[in-house]
Amino acid sequence: MIGALIGGIGLFLLGMRLMTEGLKLAAGETLRQLLSRGTRTPLHGLLSGIVITSLVQSSSAVIVATIGFVNAGLMTLIQAITVIYGSNVGTTMTSWLVTLVGFNINIKAFSLPMIGIGMLLRLIGGAGRKAAIGDALAGFGIFFLGIDILKTTFSAIGGGFHLTELNSQGVWGLFLFVGVGFLLTLLMQSSSAALAIILTAAGGHVIPLTAAAALVIGANMGTTSTAVFATLGATPNAKRVASAHVAFNLITGVIAVLLLPFMLMGLTDLRRILNMDVGPVALLALFHSAFNVLGVMLMWPLTSRLVKFLERRFRSGEENEARPRYLDRNIVGTPSLAMNALAMELVRIGGIARRMAKGAISSEMTASPQLARDARILTQLVDATGNFSNLIQRGHLPPDLDDKLPNALRVSRYYTEMAELAEGIAHAQSVIHPIDAPELETMIADFKHRVVHFLTQAEPAAERYTGEGDAAALAPLQQDYQQLKSRLLRAGTQGVLPVRTVVDQLDLMSNIRRIAEQAEKSARYLSHLIHAAHLNTGDQREHNHTEEAPG
């Protein structure tokens, strides 16, 4: 009997693997397209999760794909969470397959032909979709063949093996069975396998209905282990999606345990009212679906709060840097403080823009991954400053600050152009042909070095910064650029360099010069904004102090 039990579980797991992998390969891009297109609204996401999980019989595969879509920016966190809700409901299809097919049909009469047809398709299908369909059919047959063996084995041992004593231990007995169900899924890494064992054991009268229901709850909660293991060392988005999966299953499981006697009583009464002649296996399948649907109904109104909670957790360094540090809606009503906060945030953006520019100019071979991260951070911060500026504009700005707000927008635009130029420079330097002319190489290297030094000095928040000093330092750079440009053109006309190389180098040097120009203009305007903001902030503080002072 032990050998038959182990063999039945092994056949079931083998069938599940063949069926799942075969269906995923047979569908190809179709499932991914369904997942990406079927999440336009939360309701669509829920339905997509149900349908796709029912088709591939693997909630883990759906959740992993969902994590990939979130990381790629093709799906928002709230869309991913609704897919997870649907995926949990979709896993109940396994219970219904076991119930409707495993206990009501002569399994061998159709499972053995399916295995034969499936393997025939595998032999003649090569490596195409036909072979994948063959794997799925063969897996489907093996899946039910394993169920048949489990059903026969549990029926044979049902008369001499009872868990009634454990079942009579009240709440502690229920939690013990929940833990056993969790461990079954954890060990097999498949809630479907655990459910098949539980349902066939219940059908063989090895375990009573209440205990089997507790095992089903535990198996359902055990699916969280796969999600947790999959996110070890993963990205923040992956951890958020996995956390949503864990939260849903744990909350749903706790509610199901608390309502277990009432739900089983209600389902039993429903069976009697409808005069349905169903056994414990069908009741368990109905119970499995009922508490997952109940979980969706309870969690659905809380989804937006769950998303906000998760977005504040598992933040990466990039996400933390992309959060505005000084922009606070509470100070919008005080224009002087709001302008000071805006100026300080622009100083942060300027530091990132100069970091990008210096990194791009200094890189000779390939663009640094840090450059792409900085570009995303800068874009988010610029958007935030734009929204904050709109809030300031809606208020009543004093005349001395009214003309400063357009300058703030101008500064953010200059820094955005610096970031775009930096990305272009990094790409150009990774594909441009090297120069086989030592004198020109030295001139280009010197020009880059002087621009990088200029960018270091163009810090408007520095104590010794003066706009006049930057303007004076920019003039020699313009002269260096003109000399370098003339030397490159002469090298092209004399045949020292190919014309294509000359054109590419001229474009590159021009962009490097433009970065220096944008840095000078942004620093000059931002220094005026900082000065004006500090003056007005000081006046505001002095005014507040005067109002609070005794007469």
C-alpha cells in the first residue's frame, strides 16, 4: 500500500508537470498576450487570473509571469494583485477536476488512450506545438491515472486508519490539520498535488470532512511558499507581488478556519435543500472554491490600501532617490517656503544630471547601467517638480516670486536636456570608431577632461559659486571646441580620418559642448532662484517672529 501511495503521488506529480509545461509551450505567446491585454481593468485582471490558471493548472507559473510583467513596466501593481486574486480562484479547478472526473468516470477508460495519443503526437511533432500538445495530453492522462491509484489505495486503507481522535481536539486539532496541509504543499511545491491527496483520502474515508477541509485550507496557504522562494534576492516589485500573494492567502486562510463549521454546515444544508446526492469530495471542492471567492470579496475593497502599503515597502535605492525629498504639499500655501523647497529639489536634480553627464563623457566603451537608473530617477523628479510648480501656481504668488516660477521650469528643462545628451553621448561612444591619430586623441581627451572639470564647478548651491565665474570658464571651452572642430575637419579633408568618423566625432564633441552650455545656464538661473527663495524665506521667518513677539 505504501508503494502504491508513493507511486500514485509520483504519477500525479509527473502528469501535472507534463500537463503544465505542455500547455505553456503549446500556447506560446498567447497566454502572455492574454495576461498583458486582459488586465486593462481590475475586473479583467481577476478574470484573466482565473482563466489562465485554470488552463495551465499552475498558479506559480501565472504569478512568475505576472512578476515579470510588473518588472517590465507592462503591468501596474494593482493589476498584478487582481491577477493574483484570480489565480487563487483558478487553482480550485484542480479540486473540480478530481471531483468530476476522478470519482465519477472510469479513469482508465480514457486516461490510457490519452497517454497513447499524447505520446504519438510527441513522436511525430518534433519540437513544435504539436509535440507540446502531446505532452499536455499525456500529462493529463498520467495525472488521472495517479488519482485512480491514490483513490484505490486510500479506499483500501480507509477501514483500518482513522484520524477521528485528532479531529476531536477542537481548535487545536483544526490548526494541526491546517499545518499538515501547508507542509504537504511545501514539500511537493504543488498545491494541486496536495489537494489530490487530500480529496482522494477524504473520498476513501481515511479522514473526516472537517479535517479534510482544514487540510484544504493549509494546502491553499502553502502556495505562498513558492512565491516566497521565488523572490529571494529579487527586485522590490517581485517582493511586493509575492507579499500580496502571501497576504491574500493568509487572510483568506484565517477567515476560512474561523468560519469553517458555519461554511460546512451551510454547504451541507444547501446540498439537502437542492436534493443533491454528492459525497465529501464534491463538498470539499465546493468549500475550496467558496472560501477563495469569499477571500476575493473581502480583499477587493482593500486592494488600493494594500497597494499603497506595499509601495512603501521593499524600496530599492533607486526608488528612494526618485522620491522628492523637499516637496511637501503642506507648504504650498506659503509661497516663500514652497519656492525654497522647489529650489532645493532642483539642486538634487542638478546633481543627478551632472553625475550622468560626467559619467557619460568619461565612459569610453559602453553605457553604464547607473546611467539608465539615473535617467529614470531624474525623469520622476522632474515630473514631481512640475506637478509641485502647478500647485504653487494655483495659489497667490507675491510679485517678487511670480517671475521666478518660470525660471524653475526652465532649470528643470535644462537638466532634462543634459540627461538626454548624456544618454546620447554614452551611446555614441559605445559605437563610434576609434581614432588612429595620437594628436587628435590627446586633444579630444583634454577637451573631455576640461568639460568634466567645468561640470564639477557648476554647482549653484556651493558657497563660492558665482554665475559670472561659470560664464567666464565657459568661454575657453567654446574656443577649445572651435579649435577641435577645425582640426577634425582638416583631418577629414587631408584623408587622415574617414569622413564618417569625422562626422561622428563632430556630433559627439558638439553634444559634449552643449552639455557644458546647459550646465552653465541651469546653474545661473538656479542660483538666482536659490537666492530669491532664501531671501523670501528669511523675510517670512522674520515676519512670523515679529507676529509672535509680545507688543
